[in-house]
Amino acid sequence: MNNKALAALALCSGLLSATSALADQPHPWQVDLQAAATSLAAEARWFNHYTLWFIVPITLLVLVLLLVVMVRFRKSANPVPSKTSHNTLIEIIWTVGPVVILLFFAVPSFQILTTQLTQPENPDITIKAIATQWKWSYEYPSVENGPAFDSLILEDKDRAAYGKEDHAKYPRLLAVDNEVVVPVGKTVRLIVTADPEDVIHAFA
């Protein structure tokens, strides 16, 4: 392997590792998911990469077929169109093919879904997240006299008061005044709910 090839390989490795290092929060031109903090998130991230190996070739195949059809079967090249109305082989291929592809999607996705929906038997801590418009409220019901607080988006004028003036660490419109604190290496159960009279939120 020559020096140019080694340099290119080193560059690609550096870019990939840099992407992982910055993936703990969104960043400009990000094309991948954020780095996983839990085993379940790691499985979901793997599944995202796994499906791309199917999606990209299928998309390219459909694009090529569309271009071929547009060129070969245009009106000027086929003044008398074909009257073919049935082809058993093609019908078998386009029926069996998608079924097989969907099976490759279904098996790992159901495994991940089962893991996601399986409640931990003995969580170390439980956190209740309550969604209201423009904020989240958090409670620690498993902790005696546990804290309860609201978490609102961090306004620029309040950055100095909270000691969060570093925009790289606390990005605008993503940083909050009070973050949720969880123990490292412990099983955390989340109870996510919303104010019944408010909007529906997603907690991720």
C-alpha cells in the first residue's frame, strides 16, 4: 500500500472518529445519529446503519430502471408500443423480492422493539418526565424526598447567571437551565407523560 493510500485511510478514520466524538449533541452537517449512551440506543444506531445497506442499492436500482424506461421506451424510440400484459417471472420476482427484504428488516427490528418494551425488573432509579408547552418537568419518585424541578430552554440573557456561556457545550435552542441528572452505569426507568390539556411531546 503506497503513502497516498495510507494517508487517505488515515483521513477517513480520523473523520469517522471525529464524527463519533462530536455526536453527543447535534452539530452542523451531521449525517449520522448521535453517539449512543445506552445499549438500546446502540442497537437502534446499528439498525439505522444496517438498513442503509438495503436502502441505498434499492434506491439506485429504482433510479436506473426509471432512466432505462425513460430512454428505451420513449415515444420516438417506440412509435408502436408493446402490448405485453403478463410476465410470470417478473411478477414472482417483484412479489418474493420485497417479502425477503422485509424479513431482513423485520427480524432485527422486532428484536430491538422487544428489548425497548421490556421493562427493567429492578431499576436503580425512576425518573418521571412530564411534558408541558415549552418545558419539561421532572420528578424522582423512587428517591425519598427526591427533587422535582422544571427544565426550560436557556435564554441567551440568562447564560451568565447559569454559568453556561460556552455555546459549543451549551448550544442555542438546545441547552436548558436545569438538566436531568442520572447515575452512571445504573439502570434508569423513565415514566414519560404529558399534561392532558397540553400538546403531545416526544422525549428522546
